[in-house]
Amino acid sequence: MPARFSLVSSLSALAALSACGNAADTAQTPDTTATEAAAEPQILTLYSARHYDGDEALYDRFEAETGIRVRARESRAAQLLETMKAEGAASPADVVIAADAGTLWRFKDAGLTQSVESEKLDSAIPAALRDVDGHWFGLAKRYRVIAYDKENVAPDSIAAFADLSGEAFDGEICARSSSNIYNLSLLGHLIETQGAEAAEAWAGSVSGNFARDPAGGDTDQIKAVAAGACQVAIANHYYWFRLAGSESESDRQVTEKTALVFANAGDGPHVNVTAGAVAANAPNREAAVAFLEFLATETGQTMLVAETREYPVVAGVPLPDGLIPPPDAEPVTPLSRLGENQVAAQRMFDRAGWP
Amino acid sequence: MSAPGPQSLIAAGLKKRLGGRLIVDDVDLEIRPNRVTALLGASGAGKSTVLRLLAGLERVDAGTVAIGGALLSRRGYTRPPEARRTGLIFQDFALFPHLTAAENVAFGLAHLGRSARVAKAQDWLERLELSHRADAYPQALSGGEQQRVAIARALAPGPDALLMDEPFAGLDPALREGVADLALSAVAQTGIPTLLVSHDAQSAMERADTLAVMRAGRILQTGTPEEIYDRPVSLEVAEALGPVVTFALGEVPSGLWPGNAPRGLADPVLAARASAFRRVEAAGCRVRVERIARMADGVSATVVHAAAAFKVRLPLEHSPQPGDEIRLELGRRGVFVFAKG
Amino acid sequence: MASAFSPKALAGQALLSRAPLGLATLVLAVPLAAAALSAVFAGGGEAWQHIVSTDLLRFSLTTAVVLVLTALLVIAAAIPAAWLVTMHAFPGRGLFEWLLILPLAAPGYVVAFAYSDLMGVAGPLQSAVREATGLGARDYWFPDINSPAGLAFILAGTLYPYVYLSARAAFTTTSVCAIEAARTLGTPPLRTIWRVALPAARPAIAAGLALALMEAAADFGAADYLGVRTLTVGLFRAWSSFGDAGAAARMAMLLLVLAAALQWIERGQRGRAGSEATSKRWRQIERTPLPAGPGALAALFCFGLVVWGFGAPLLRLGWIALETGHRGAGLWGPLATSLTLAALGTAVCVMLGLSVALGVRRGGALAQLARSVLAGGYAVPGAVLALGAIVAAATFQINLVGPFAVLLLVWVYACRFTTAGAEPIGAALARAPASMGDAARALSQSPAQRIWRVELPVARSGAWVAALILFVEILKELPATLMLRPANWDTLAVRAYDYASDERLAAAALPCLMIVAAGLAPVLVLSWQLARSRPGQP
């Protein structure tokens, strides 16, 4: 559609108004991107669903090591997905980073990623944390854990998520609402390990054990345990560690009253990843692979998780400040199944009465 | 200006329909130079619409508007107001609130150079005795001052005609006379044809050289104020110029009117101006005075005869007291006989 | 002079007065129409079936509950405050008169972030309760902020100024004479309020309340953060997590019906108010001083309202920002984006607002249509309009990428907010004499000159006010920006929302405070403008 392209170029003045000064690349056809890439120091276009202040330093470090400059476009995952669909073959995206394996599965499903064969990535990243076809690679881990009241709960009694359905926790559980992606992924995992029927029964029993209606985020659930509103809460591990490292006195007090269990979801703890993929139409495929490989090095890993307090996926990389060592067991269920089970999980929650 | 001097503004056969109603119905009007023509009528008579048709603010449905032989409006053609050289004065003054008095006056002088413009605006403000208010904004001016600025503004560009819509109705009665005199003398100096739309018969008669009485979209009669006051063509015209007492000719109280009705009228009605009644010592018609109200120039007496009650105007020196029995008679002036309806 | 009535000039005249208006109407009607059409024609997708079977009734009921509670709270807060401030003298009255407007600067989502933290089980309030009483977290009742009632509490706290302003204006202008008449007829003061003042002010109050409820129904950020599933939240989630625009559009239809109902109420009441407000006579009100006790109570009441919608939430966010020492280094980009988008949107809305206000002043059917479309857009939640724009763009196969997305976003801003700009411009024009335009034409000015030399200068003061209001509104806008902005076009509002929903309240606090700070200046100017524009006031 040539008319559209002429419109695009006439609007490039508007693009120049972009606050971050680099939206203009959206108006470029692949050809111009290619020539530009050849003429100047190589540029890598990253579509990222993360917003962390420290990411700039990460990109600078990559440029220092490889001479490739990273141009990041940050937005929500759903929007990046729609953008890439719309851009089609003209998409300038080289690498996509999203904070959830389920999301990467959606990119792959839409044909927006490509298979990568990289010795470095395959050896550094455990098989369960990357796509079977090499479409995406887990770069940082998070655990869905159970936070508990140190005074009243024995950690043994909550070794598995299944324990939460017992009568012992009647009126003692705090959890956030079911529409949250973390809960959807957890139930998706349980569907895989226990079967749909048992998973639905579990959701029903747990919601029957709630101390109060689900409200707020994971942090609020942990704080509720500390305040005595319930004895156990389901949360991501890093929310607890962020409280522990907070500047706020009252936040730190929360973590003095509570502790974490890396609860078993049937075949090990429930893990999800921040993951990266090479875009299907990446103009700079080699640079894209290099960037993912850089993120799987010790430097890349350390910088990636320093602020988020996720766990590195590469063995031997030192943990961010304050994190306790994760369980040894690596997950068995392929993470891509979590995304595939998402819609089923939501309906299951709705039927089970988990708001 | 190629024209030899001011020319008449002439409307012929004007018709205007608004919202399905015929607001202006076949109006002919000649507004001549060196005179003030007043269009008199109650509100809703269609006066303002006639003015808007003359100004080009509305399109005519039929008829023509022309000045000095140049056609301004006909069906399907309206020379826009900005091309008509017609001055307009509004009841709400319509000053531009963002401009000073002098800037308002200079507004229509855009074709002149700056210094000429300023000089001309000053000149017109002076003529209307406003030089000291030149730099004031409209909201700081009194109503009378605002209307004088509006008149200066309308006259400054040297229009071919001036149209005034109830120009003095918005003013304090105490100020009205002074502003009107000053304004009309300024207008008179220019000699341009001037239309004054008014609902106030008294002021229209005082200020106009020619009067046109309008009602329900039609012009009923045109003439000098004297002609119309003394020889109205219909009861409606008579009533338009002041209070009138009417009797069916067969029911005129005996002794009140010595005259004879013209023959051949169906259902004749006697109409007498309230001021046409005279108090007499003998003869006449006996009435009882019910109430007396003091007016500026006499009294208004409510009198009763048999079952009929009516109001008459009497000079101050002949004022009776309530309860008095007096005798009244009608003279010749101000008494008319019309066919009913 | 010949050129003045040449066919070309006449065509120019028609073009000047009609074309911008027609164009504006057309452009602004598209998203509304697109949302409506897609709702009608989109097949009942699987997601829609799911929503109908589980949530739709609950979404609707929740929305209804929130609106009713918000209305009650707003009325209970705003009307007594307006009455006290206009009719009585008490300590701090002059200060409260304008302090009570401040909540207008705080978007609902910002207030929701703060209250959620303040009132949570581990928040400072409940902790204080436990410390003072020695009770456990489950031994006492505490209001739940994450509930429809909590949402209503927050929305009412930010929206009561709408009713406060309209009630104050009504008490000041329309009913003073009636109140005095009632007193001379021997009615005691309290009964006077019930029998005279309130009925006389009712149209104004209803109009203000309708506006407040439109805002409440359109809220996305606060409801989503508190986990209260209103229709607007449902719409957003249907679009973003199920990727089903059809299901979202049907929820948009329900919201459109709601908006139309509110607008109908507002219109009807405004018409009734019109006949009363025509008098320009205005008298200095003799304020009755309150005795010490009631005076202190009145001051306390007003103080409480200011704390509720403005003081408490902002102090809390300020405290969080200070305590955690968040530097907000990454906020320069979003700040620049916010300012860029707000400036672009404001420019477009002011231009459209000018053409609409000028068109409306000339009258005609098109002007009425334009006005209705605009008022309709204002009543419709931003999420619905964004959805409509997305559907329209998809229909014309326009990719929502880069500049197009920005254009689309500005387009949605225009649909939503132009009426807010047209109002003050219209008001400025209305203060000028009705025959001003005719006077200009009679002074040999072409229509173009008339617009340039008379109407634009007269409208200028209104345009400034409009620009201020629009700038703040666009700065605060969340749902449409969230749905349409291209990558790297995060605004402060989007960033605050993202941080807060990622449970990084410390990081969210600073952008929140920046939004409120940016909104404060215009609100203060507006308050000053309102005080000045009162007839009879020098």
C-alpha cells in the first residue's frame, strides 16, 4: 500500500517529537533500516515489557562489550504483541523481552519469534526454562512461594501448594485475585501436574479457606500475614525480598515476622521466567543472538536481576543482595504449557469462586 | 464616494418567513435622506426582522432592498452586510469587549492609515462628547456612554444609511433624553437616511420625521407623526399611538359626542383618544369619577357611565376628585369612526 | 469592495462558518460510531459468552452500586459545604472557598494508590488501631478500601468539587432573593433550605452530579487498582487479556447507554436552570456569622473534605516518596511525553473547541449536532473511545504504529475533551453582546475578518482557560493512553499506573505527585477565574 508509506513519511515530523527521540524508526521500511545499520555502528532494536531504571546500564554494558547499541522500546507485553503483528515483515524489532513465559508463548504462537540455535544459550540455560523449539530463552527466574507467619505456622505444613486446600488453613489464606497472571500460571501448572479435575477442586478448597476476599497485590498479601490478618499467603518471592531490602522501616518489619517456603507444585516449585526471543523478522539477527547470549553471561545475569531480585537462570552466578539460595530442583513441566493453560485456568477460577 | 449625496434606502414588497410563520408580509418602506423614519409596533410585529432584512443579516423571501438605485437584496441574492455600507445600532450596544472606546470607533476604519484612523475616531468621540473616555473599555462605561460609542462607531466609516434597533430602550429613562438628542443630532449632521425601530409611540413621535406603523408583519400606515396621530386609517393604528376609548356607535353615551357617523360603514365603532375628552360645565354626558391617577402632564381619570367604565385624560387644572359627578364631551380632534374589525 | 460579494468570497464565507464545524463533528463522531457498530456487528465470540455467563451482571451491578454510593457521598459532602461557604461566616471560610476545589487536581487513580496503602491491613491506620487497642488484625472491623464502597469513597473524594462548584454558583446567584422572600414570609432558616434553596438549586446540582457520575463511570485506574470490577475495568480486561474487541465493544455499549442516560439528565436539568440564570443582577450576600461551636464544626467539616480528597492521599504519597528516597531518574522521558501529548492534545482540542464554539454561536442544526457529539464524547469513558478508534483504524487498515498511534491517541483526546474546551470558549463569547458579530459585519468586515478581529480576540480569555483545563485533563488521562500509546510513549500517568500495579508504590509516588503538581496551577487559575467572573464583582 504505497499511499500509506507516503503518509508515513509525511508524518515523520510528528515522530520526531517522540520524547525518547527514537520513535522515528517505526516509520522506516526494512530497506532504510538495513542501510542505516550498515553505515553506522550497529543498532539493536529491543522490544521490552520491563521497566527498570537499571536496564539502561545493562544496555550500555552490552554496547561497551560488543559495540552494538541497544535501542529499547518499552511497553506492555500485549501492546508490543499487537505492534509487532501490525508491523509485520517491516518490524524493526530484533529482540523481544517479556516478563512471563506465557507471554512469550503468545509471541511464538503468533509467528513473531524465530528458532535460535546457540551453543552458549543451550548450555547456560536449563532445558525446562527455554522453548523446546528454541524460540525463547528464560533469562531470570521467579518462584511463586508461600509466605507464612513464623510464629503460628510450621514450614513443613506448607511444603506443597496442595497443602493449602486442607482444613488446617480454613480462614487463614490470603491471595490476590484470580485474574492475575501469576495465579493463572500457578493453576496452569497444577492442571499439568494434578489433572484438570484435581486442580479445579484445589482452587475451590483454597478459595474456601480465604481469610478475606482477594484484594491488592502480592505485597499486600505478605503484609497481611505480618499484620495477623491471615497465616499464609501466596506470592512471588521477589516481593518479599523487596520488602526486606526496602528503605522503609515498616516494610522491613514485615519480613521479620514472616518467612518463605518454595512450595511444591507437584513436580517441583512453581517457576516462571523473564524470557527473551529473537523476532521472526529481526533485521539484525546476529546481534540479536549476541544480546541474548550476553544476557546469559555472568555480567548480564547479574545486571538483569540486581534490581528486580529475580533469580539468575545460569548456574554459578552470584545471587542479588539478600536473596536466599533457591531450591535445587528445577521444574519439569515445560513453561510453555503455562501459557497454553491460561484461558482454561481463568475459567476454572471463575467456576471455583476465586474472585 | 461617487454618489452625489445621500440617497433613499428603499424596501419594496419585502416578505420573510421564519419557522413557518410569515414574519414580514409585503412591506414597502422608503427611508429618505435627512429624515428619521421610525418603524413603530408592538414586540413581535416584525420590526426587527425588517431591520435585519434591510441590513442584509437575513435573506429576503420576496421583494427588494435598494439604495440609490443599487440593488442590495432580492430573492436569491443578498449583498452581505459587510459590503452594504449600512450602520447598525443595537439595543445591547454590541461593543467589542476587548477593545477600548476609541478602538471600537476605529474598528470600521481599517481602510485608513493609522494616524487618519486615530484622528477620525477622536473626532467622532468628540462629536458625541466622549473624548475623555477614549481609553476606557466598554465594561467601565455607563449604558449611555456605551450607546454613544456605538453610534460613533456606526457613523465613523461614513455609512450610506443608519439602522437603529430600539437604540435607547436599554437606557435609564433619566439618561434617555440626553443620549437620544445628542445621538440624533450627530446623525442629522450626516444627512443619511435613518431608520429607528421602536415600540415606544411617544418617543417615536418625538424623534421621527416619518412614522410607519407596523403590526403582524404588515405596515398599516406611513406618514408624518401628525398625520398618523390625527388621521389614523384604522383602529389598530389609532391604538398604536396611544390609549383609545371605543364604543359601538349605537352605544355611545348620550350627549358625549355631537358628531355624525359617516354613512355606509358596516358595524361602525367610535374611537376616541383618551386625551380627546373635555370637561364641560353643562350638557355633555354625566359620569361618576371612580379613581384619579396623577400623570406627568395631567391626570388619568377612571369614570363610570351606566355600566361602562373607561379611562380619560384630563388637564391638571380640571382635575376632579374621586366620587365627583362630572360632565364630559368629545371634541373633533382625536375622535374617529371606523368599521369594526 | 467588489470582492466582498463575489461568488468566491461567498463560498469562503460558507466554508469558514460551516466546514470546520462539519469536519470536527465528523472526526469526533467516528470513534463513538465505531464502538457502537462493532458492538452490534461483532459476532458473539467465545470470550463474550464467557463474560456473559460469569461476569456481565456482576460488572453491571458493581457499577451501579459504585455510582449510587458515589452520588450519595458527593451530595452529602458538596451541598452542605457549598451552603456553608456561601451563606455563613465561620473561621477559615475564605480559605475553604477555594481549597474545596483542590481535589480536582488529583486523579482518582492517584488517590486510590494512596488510600489503598493508608487503609490496608498493614497500613498506618490499621497499625495504629492495633497498637492503641492491642487487638489482633481479625478482632475488629475496619472499612475495606478494596470494595465498591471503598472505590465510591475515593471517587467521591475527588469528584465532589463538581457539585460543590455548581451548588455554590446556584446558591450565590439564583436563590438569594427567594431565600429572603421565604424569610419575610416567616419560614425558619432550616425549612428555608429545604423548601426554597435546595429546590431552586436542584437543576444546577443535578447537572454537576451528572458530570461527576460520568467521570466515576469512566474511571479505570482507581477501580482496576482496587480490584473493583466495574464495566470499564471489564471492558479493558476483555480487550487486553482475551484480545476480544467484540466483547469489549459490547461492554462499551452498556457504558454508552449509561453515559447517554447521564447526559440526558444533565441536559434536561440544564435547560431548566437556563430560565432562572438569565438575570445578571447579583447582590453581595449578607453572610450570617455562625456562633463559635457551629462555626468550629463548619470549619472542621470543610477541613475534613479537603483532607479526604486531597490532603491525606497526597501527604501519604509525599511521605512514601521521601521515606524511600526514590529519585525518579527515569521520569524525564515520561514527563516529556506527558507534556508533548498534553500540548498536542490541547492544541487540537482548543482549535476544535474554537470552531465548535463559534459555530454554536451562529446557530443551526449542524452546530447542535456538533454539540451533541462532543457532549456525548465527554460522557463516554476513554476506554470506550480508544476501543472505537482501534476498531476504526482496523477498518481502514491503518497500522497502530508510531505516529499513527499518536495521531489516534490525540484523536481520542479530542473526542473526549473538546467539549471541556468549547465550554469556556463559549462562555467567553456569551459574555460579549449577542449582536457583536452583526455589528462587525455592518462595519464592512468580511466573515474571515470578523472571526479574526472580533470573535477570536473575545474568545481568547476563554481559550486560555480551556487550554489549562484540557492540559490537565489530558495529563491525567489513563485508560485511552494505556490502550493506544506507542512504545516509549509512556506518560507520567501510565508510568505511575504501571509502577503501582507492579507493586512498586515507592516508584509510583513521584510521578503521581508530579501529575498533581502540574494539575494544581490550572485549578488555582480556574478558581481565581471563577471568583472574578461573578457578575457584580468588580
